[in-house]
Amino acid sequence: MLTYFATISSFALVLSLNLNPTNTVPSCVTQNNEPGTCVPYYQCNDNGTLNTDGVGVIDIRFGGETCPSYLDTCCRPSQTRGSDDPITPKPSINHNGCGWRNPNGLGFKTKGTSGDMAMYGEFPWMIAVLKLTPIDGKADETYKLYMAGGSLIHPSVVLTAAHSVMVEHHYLVRAGEWDTQTEKELYPYQERDVADVLLHDKFNQRNLHYDIALMFLESAVNMAPNVGIVCLPPPNEKPLPGARCLASGWGKDLFGKQGKYQVILKKVEVPVVDSEVCQKNLRTTRLGLYFKLSKTFMCAGGGEEDTCKGDGGSPLVCPIQHEADRYVQSGIVSWGISCREYGIPGVYVNVAILRPWIDKNVASRGFDTKVYSL
């Protein structure tokens, strides 16, 4: 009846593909027709596209043109910096507290892409939930399978959807990820094993009521320019209808076999929909005339932009009034009727109404709930 927005098919995204297994450094020709070598964009003093403070524009379609990766540039040997001495962006304003988005990205901007691609480091709280999966049933040979999205609410705690992690597995989380098929970004991602997964005691697998879970990590992630914590709303403080909020994830672009999982983190802006209006619209679908929208849900979207399969567990964040670039997580991607079906909103976990449950269980593990509080 419901379309679970979780990754559960054989088309799922496998992370950490090694694009240069021999670790050789390709040779190339610079824009001035001089011999050079391909190095990451932040290791070249004179690459023709980046400023000395590390900020510039990268064309994701072509990259350095003569280099295999769009994050590489052709650099004269005399201009190449060591990996321990990268060109780093000028520090931004030192924000205190949770929820700070980087709308212009970190270190570079991209062109040649559609507007739904997130900038590198734009959502520092974004988490990729992975499952360690045996290859052909061999326990000693494994790969990391993308399962769902999540959000970092504490250096040791990830918030996600219960339906995404309800089956017991060896889970890992990855913070600071952006392009899942490269490791050439300036700031590395961080992976942590999950020590424990806690589902809401009222979680209903059939109708997804109370679709919320906490993942407690073996060790804390370190705060970094590309890794940060999202704010959570006060209890019962749901965003007003019409508020423009942002969802992010690596899920499918379309529903069904024609849809593809995303390699680079995507984002969509969706308006919050009043719960009564949402329920009325959902009753026009196969859910029927007597469908009742649980108070544990909120709705957003219903236009051309929408979340989809594989986005389950990902955060829906809404802007905090009078604080530019600061956001609070109002929802968790949960379910919907197909994807991008006009007039039919997507359904999200209502984080505000479940805030007391989050606080209680985070505090019971000895973690400070003020970290994600406004």
C-alpha cells in the first residue's frame, strides 16, 4: 500500500568504488600546452580555475578535461603541492551551535549540473547509512551497501527512519560524504560502526506509525567543515504550511525500474502542506476515502520536486526565522504514493511531536541533548 522510501533492491548504490586501483598519477597537458600531472584541485597553485584561497568553480561535466576525474586538475610539477599542504578555503564565519548549512558549498562551486545537486558540504549533518554485506555469502568478503539516509544530531547519535534499519545487520554510518564514487574531496568523510539501533517502541511496520530510530555509534565522529550537527525543533513546534524546506539524499530520481540511485548528494525544496489538506489529497489515491493521517506524520511537496525511493531516513530541514543559513530538522523521509505525483505530498515523520522520545533516549545513554537544541 505504501511506498517505503528505503533502499531495498538489487539496484542499490555501492559506495567507495576505487576509480584508480593502481594509484598511478596520470600525465596530462596544461591549458598552456605544458606537460603536467593530474592532482586534486586543492594541490595545484596555478590551475587556471581556482583562486589561491581554494575557492573556485569546477565544471562537473568535464573537470580538468585531460584528467580522468572532474576533481583533478592538470598541474605543472613546479606548482604541485603535497597532500599534507593543500590549498584550503578561507575560514567562514565561525558559527556556534547546531543547524548551520553551507549554501555555497566548501572550497568549490560546481557548474554543468542541474539545480537539484547539493553543493559539496552544503548539508554537514547528512549521513549515509550503510550495511556491511557479504559477497556471494562469503563472510570474509564484504562490500558496503547504501541503505538509507540519516542525520547527525550528536557526535555519537544518528537519527533515521525505523523502517530503514528494522532488520538486524552490521550497520555503519558515513558522515561528510558527497560524491559516493570518489575520495578526492578536500575534507575526508568519516565512517563509524553502529553499536546499537533503537526503534520506537510503538513503531508499526505495516502503516509506519512512529517511524523513527536512533543509531548509537561505537565512537563519536569529529566535527569538521563538512561534518556538523542539525538542530531539532522544540516539542510540537511543526513548521507552518507553505514553509519552504529542504530534503537531501542519494535516493532514486524516479520510481520504478527506470529510476536511478544518485551518485552525488541531491536536494529538493518542498513546501510544507497542512495535515488536513494532505490527508484529503491522500484519500484520492489507493489509500481510499477513510484513510487517516497519523499525528506522527507531517507532509511536504506535491509538486515537481519530491523525495523518492532510497531517501528513507533522510532529513527534511526548514529554515529558522531571522537566522540566515540555519536550519531545524522538522521531518524524516518516510513514505509516499509513487514519486513526484502531482498534488500528492510526500509523508515525513513529525520530528517535533517525537522530540520527547528522542530526548529521553539520548539522555539515557549519557549524551547531552543541548547539542541539538536551539
